[in-house]
Amino acid sequence: MLIFSFRQLASRVGRPFPVHACRPSQPKHCDVWHRQYGSQAKINKDTIDLYRQQYVRDSWTNLTPKVLSHLDRNLHLQRNHPLSIVREKIVKYFYGAYLSPRGNPLFSVYDNLSPVVTVEQNFDQLLIPADHPSRAKSDCYYVNKDYLLRAHTTAHQVELIQAGLDNFLVVGDVYRRDEIDATHYPVFHQLDAVRIVHQDKLFERNPELKIHETHYKTHLSNGSPTTGTSSPLADCIDQHKQPCHTLEAVKLCEHEMKKILVGMVQKLFGQDIQYRWVDGYFPFTQPSWELEIYFNGSWLEILGCGITRNEILERAGVQNSIAYAFGVGLERLAMILFDIPDIRLFWSTDSGFLNQFRDDRIVKYKPISSYPQCSNDLSFWLPEGMPADQFALNDFYDIVRSVGGDIIEQVTLIDRFTHPKTGKSSLCFRIVYRHMERTLTQAEVNVVHAKIGSELVASYNVSIR
């Protein structure tokens, strides 16, 4: 589901149906959602070509060739890849957890949907306020003002519900502009799920009980940076339930959701894993929680979840129902399970890395080798009149990634300075270089470092110090 932490299976053996296709019982038109392989991504002067569609560039366009180069890698579908192993384990768990009376899995899986979505899909349909920071151009990769590369797999939630699906998993690559370090990368992978329970199923044994209150007011709020709400009324809505839901319905749905998700975590990490629930906030669920596990001496967030906002269901044409949803990052799970220290390793094509993972087994990663770091500082004056806090750090990170690629291990802002006489501001970044498969020479690093500086000058009119 998102935006969990705005800051949040390869083999087909034993599958009841292929995960790349719809189940026979699903709407036949659902194949239009599937991405066409071979995106033929191309950035032209005035347009961008993506998946056999052409989009007009505008002031919102901020895609880079480096990001587009990841579009068809599909690591989550690559046999024996750590991300695919984790995906397979979660999918198999849900296949077994929910069965029809005939013994068939209730959940369908969509792991090949196009990552190009509309702003409406990614934000508006999920009740994300117009001024929510997650919409910022500095946080997302926009094709233009109307389209972007999805920032979370939750972007497909409404269209799948509208198609008549009530139990589904969505898995795919998502794209966010972010800092550069061992745990952040502009492309990562999420698994998102929705389960809708209808009135007759939820209260099968107590038909006199109802999902919705007889009288209630629905409140759609706009956002604020802290809670995502802007009115006192919205801020006073408690964590226990939405105004429209009966307490009985919420507690039954919450109990089922938490039982299932704890079971999933125990399936991945073992029965003895310590866990706890923490209240959370997401624009599209209420109440909301984060599930944390105790790992290496501290509590670590694993997933976000909650009771789906009733407005989302109603707008998708679903009546007399309640739903839960959750989202989890595959990289975070895989880094813990396989003891992988650097997120860049997932993109490695080195056989020394890939051949360590086989047959759906969780094994601890053994470093291929330890290559030394090289670090260079880059200091520059901003254009006259631009204060340091107005320079978008993610713009700088994108340039570094585009020029340096995956030999960039970390970028850290180490100094901000404003000249007392001229008023001009400068920034200084430390860029750490390390190749995952060989030793870099300082001469090689210097060439790349100089190119980063030149690109920065050309793009933002800065002056290298």
C-alpha cells in the first residue's frame, strides 16, 4: 500500500493459475492492465515513448534515462531471485489462507501491470489530499502533469475493485525520488493486497448485525503535512473506526486482518519472532496500523495496513461491505531474510550473487568480495538569490545516479554555507563510490566525479567551488 513510510512467486509449480493472467472467473477485459514487454522507452525533445504510447513532455516531466532503464527488469518475476522468492512465499501463504468451498484459492495475483499510471490513480482515487507532500515533483517520477511512474502498487486498487475483484494481490516495481544510501534506491518493489468482505459473509451467523451504522456522516478531508487532514473534525476522528462502520464490523475485520498478517510474518521469520502493532496514519485506511518485528536489537517496521476507507469502496461501486488492505516492501523483507547489506545488490547480474539463491530457500548472503570505497567531495555555489533550503536534494541525487549509475554507494550532504557578504549559498556533498564486482581506481572515480559536476553546472547553473 503506499506510502508506507513516506517515510512502505517465481516458479509456477503448484500454482492454481498463472499469476500473469486473470483467473477464468474474472472479467475478460482485465488483460488491458498488463504491461507490454519491451517498453521501448525513449525520451525525445518534446515527447516520451513508453509501452507503445507517446506522452507529451511538460514542466512536470522529470524522468531520467537511468530510471527508465529499470522498467523491464522485473526482478520480482526472475526465477530464484531473492525478491521473487519472497514474493512466492507470500503468494503461496495467501493461496493457502483463503480457500473457496471447493478448495480453490480466493486471491488472484497481478504482478505484471504497467507502472505508468495517472495522477488520479496514484493519488485522487486513494483520497490523498491535493497538498500532500507525497505528490511533490521532488518525490515522484512524472511523465507529465497527468501521468507518472507509480509511487506505490496501491495505485491499481480502485480499478481492480471496479472490475469486480474482492480478494487480490498486486506486486510490482515502484518509483520514488529519494536519497542515496544502502537502503534506498529509486526503484523498489511492493506487494499490496485488498480483501473485501460482504455483509452476508461477515455476519453469516448473526444476520441481525450490520456493517454500517444507520445514520452517519462521511467526511472527506484535505491534507496537512502532519496528519493529512486540515479540519478539526477530521483530526478528531478516532483510531477505533470510521463513522460509517459499526464497531462489530470493524473489530471482526481487524481481527481477521491482524491474524492473517501475523501468520504471514511468522511464516517468513519463524513462529518465535517478536512483533507488535503500532497505530499509524494512511490517507486511504482508517483505522491504520504498522506491524513491527524485533530485529537485531531494535523494532523494525515491516508493513502498513488498515480498514479501507468506505468512500473508496462506494466510489468503486461496492455496497454493504468492509475491506482491509496492506502493503509491504519486498526489498526490506529480503534484506532481513537473506542478510543482504546493500539494496544495489538486487540489481546485480553477477552470477556470484545470483547463484547463491535456489529452490525457494532462505539462505544468508555470502559477500562475493569486499571492494574498497573511493570518496570525493563536491562543493558548489548556488545561483545568486537561491537559498540553500530551496535546492531540491532529489534533483542532485538524480544527476548523481544518472551519471554514476550503481557505482554510487552513498551521497551525504556534509555542509551548507551562506557567505556573510555576498549572501550566496553553497552546498557540499560527499559522494562514496564502490563497485559491487571489482575494484575502482581513483582515476576512474575522478572522471565520473567531474562528469557529475559538469552535468550539475549545465542543469542548474551552479558554480563549482
